[in-house]
Amino acid sequence: MGFFSVLLKASGVFAVYLVGTWLYNLYLHPLAKYPGPVFWRASRLGYMKSLWSGWLHRDVKDLHRQYGDIIRIAPNELSFARTDAFHDIYSNRGAAPAFPKSLVWHDKQPGRPMSVLNAIDPKVHARFRRAIDPGFTERAVLTQESIVQEYVGKFISKIRSMADANPDKTAVVNVVQWYNYVTFDLIGDLGFGEPFGCLDSEGYHPWMAIIFNSLKAATQFATLRFYSPLDTMLQAMMPASVKKMADEHWQLAVDKLDRRLKLEKDRPDLISPVIKRNKEVALGEGLELGELQATASLIIVAGSETTVTTISGITNNLVRNPDKLAKLTQEVRERFPTEDAITLTALKSLPYLQAVINEGLRLCNPTPVGVPRIVPSGGGTVSGHFLPPDTFVNVHPLALSLDPKKFHDANAFQPERWLDAAKTNPKSPFYNDDLAAVQAFGVGPRSCVGKPLAWAELRLILARVVWAFDLQQADTPNGVVDWDSQITWTVIEKKPFDVKMVLRKV
Ligand code: HEM
């Protein structure tokens, strides 16, 4: 038999296999009854195409509008736009543990140690969380206040000097860039004992560019695991330059942590509690050096990009809604006659600031795609639906947040929906809003460890900014950001965003 006839036969067999699989997926698969577009239900290609374009967050939200609250977005994956699904998927329920993460999304990088994010086994994950949680509690954040204030203060004085140098006392600032500087320096200090030097140099540290680029590559690469062993083959074929970049990035984290560990002093940061615990507990109960290196490195990414996205989104909404901005500014300035009175504790008692941040997390959730899990062996029930093992399941944050059935005026920035008056007054248009549908920090044992720190940063940066400056929309090409026009690689890829910051007259 000639080569071409073998090729032809092989192609024929493959075509029959493909069509057979598609037909099975559409009509005989245990998830066949769930609605969704044919292309997405028959094979994973629809999902892949959307994810690789960066539009998965928006596409799945639109599919929910078209097909309902529970939709099939791949042969073995369901997406939920239902509040009760948070608890069913992500929480421990009595003796039943939360649904596990899958290796597709959360396997560790080959040859690298495990971080808290890749600890898929619940017992190992619990060991990680016992080690790092003490550095992240509300109380711990208060002990870290001097570090947080130092960088936020430096950020404000830099902008103040820029504005002061102009006759109109105004600085037009790309706030995405500056929020990046302050959050990276801050988390660098808390996570590694030294800042990245962004505020001093008024520029990005080379590590940050690597992080921005690697988020896209890591998201796309993870999806190749759906077609294993394609991922292993491509990994082997990865250009030496990419491997070198990844190695340099890792080495930087190793060196930074090494310097922090050599400090040998108890300082109020995220590392001290881990070191302290390592000394107190039995061998194997604390974190190994590699695990700490990987977790510290993860914290830099998880703790900066997310916060920057949220605060940029909030600022965007504030300058577009001058009445809301005025309310917030008034609340902050009335509550704090002097700048140094703005403390983390005092900031907790500002209801409008709290409402503004909650509304920002609803509309500008930095991870709008959600966090997928898989149904464990033996199957599991989500929103009353019993599902077969190995089904991918996910609650889709964007579909929930923008659901007009869950939120009055769902697409609009309305901090008022979070105020007590809206929750207690049946006449309020927001009275029936389903506020529990917004869970930007996740739910259950794997939810965000950095939530108290994130809230502290969001409150402090926002309050200090509106205390010191009158904000206005900038009349530059980057003065208006259409938030929904930004693509997502696990987190939103933010466009530059200029804001006019006018020194407050006192
Ligand atoms: C607005 C800011 C933030 C948002 C919206 C956010 C959101 C999230 C979400 C949704 C998860 C859960 C992922 C899952 O269930 O699989 C998560 C996990 C995590 N976050 Fe955050 N985060 C924010 C800020 C931070 C900060 C400031 C830090 C650290 C300084 C941080 C560190 C982490 C870590 C280490 C995990 C993994 C926890 C684990 O696997 O147990 N995050 N975050």
C-alpha cells in the first residue's frame, strides 16, 4: 500500500472518530441535556477559540444570557450563573470536601516546587494555609500598617510633586501605571522584604513585564493540557529564550527570598509568621524552602495585578460618575481633617467608601472568568443537579454580576445598592439585589488569603487619592477606558488610563 493511500485511510478513520465523538457529545453524553451552542457542546474547540482570543469572560456571559443559568460550554464543562453554586462547588459541606482543582488549570510548572495555588491535595493545601494564614489576618494587616502607609504615602507625594510643578497644580497621570508601582513596591516589601523600586525610579521593574507577558502564556499553555500530551510536546519544543526568561524570573524570586531570610529579624511582613511557625512545628508540618519560594513568588502576582485592576476600574467609574465621586470625596474629607488621620482602622467606618469598593468588585472583578473546579469521583451535586465525576464546573462571576435579574440597573455604577438604606428599605430600587452573587475573593477553603490586605490597600489608596486631589476625566486619548473592551488572560489586561489629578485647595 502506498504512503498516500495509508494517509487517506488514516484520515478517513480519524474523520469518522471525530464525527462519532461529536455526535456522542451532542446526543449521548451524560451532559447532553444542558443547553449551549452546538460548536461548544460538540468539542472543546469553541471554548478554546474564545479563550485564546481573550474574550472567554464576555463570551460565556453572553451565552448565559442566551441559554440560561446553567450552560454547557464544552463537552465536559458546565458554567453556572447561580449564587447557590458558590457554596456547592467551593465550600466544604459537612464531611464532603469542596470540589478539587484540576491538574489542567493548577498543575505546577515542571521542575519547580509547589506553591499554595498548586497544592491540589486538600491536606497539603491545608498545610500551606496553616503556614501562611497568620501573616494575612485582619490583625496581621494592622501590624503591617507602617509598611502599607509608607508606600501609599510615597505614591501620593510623587503625584503631589508632579501636580505642584505645574501652574495649574494638575498632573495627568496614567493611573494603571502608578497603581502598579505602589502595589508592587508594597507587596515586594511585604513578600520579600524589599520593594521593587518602582516608585523611586518611576518605572516598571523588569520582573513586572515578565509577569504581564507570562499571564497570557500561562493561561494559553494550561489549556493545551486539555489535549495532553500536546502540552508536554510543546514544553519540550519551547524556545531556549523563553526557558531562559522563565529561569531568570524564578532565580530573581529565589535570590530575593534568600536576602529576606538572611535578614534574620522579625519584621511585620508575610514571611516572618512562616519562619516562626517553621521553628515551632514538627518537620513536614511547615513549609519547605522551595514551597516558600514558590508561594512568595505567587503572592507577588496574585497580590498586585488583582488589586491594581480593581482600583483602576473603580477610578474609571468614579471619574465617569462625578456625583458618586463627589459623595466619596466629601465623606473622606469630612471624616479626616488631616491626612495622617487616615488610618486602616478609621477607614473601616466609612460606609460610602465601602460601598464604592464593593460596587467596583462587582463591575471590575479582576478575575471575571472565575475559578474552575472538577466534580470528584463518585459525582457531586451543584444547584440541585447531580453531575458525573470529572465534569469541569465554574461559577461565572461576570454573568452573575451583570445579570439584570439579580441587580437593578446592573450595568451602572451604583454604590448606593450596597448601603444599609438599600438593604432595609423595601422602597429602594436596589432592595431586591442579590448582593451574595458578588464573591470576588472566592468562597471556601481556597478563597483569597489576601482579602484583608486587598481591602486595606483599596481603602487606603482610594481615600488618600480623593483626600489629596480633585479627580477629573483627562482629555487625552487614554482619558476614557471602555472597561468591557479589555481582554482577559486569567486577569484583565488593562489598557493605559489617564486621570487628571488637581491638587486640592485647602
Ligand atoms: C482585589 C483584590 C483581589 C481579588 C479580587 C482576589 C481574588 C482571588 C480569588 C478569586 C482567589 C481564589 C482562587 C480560587 O478559588 O481558586 C484568590 C486566591 C488567592 N489570592 Fe487573591 N485576590 C485579591 C488580592 C490578593 C492579595 C492582595 C493577595 C496577597 C497579597 C492575594 C493572594 C492570593 C493567594 C495566595 C491566593 C491562593 C489561595 C489558595 O490557593 O489557598 N490576593 N484571590
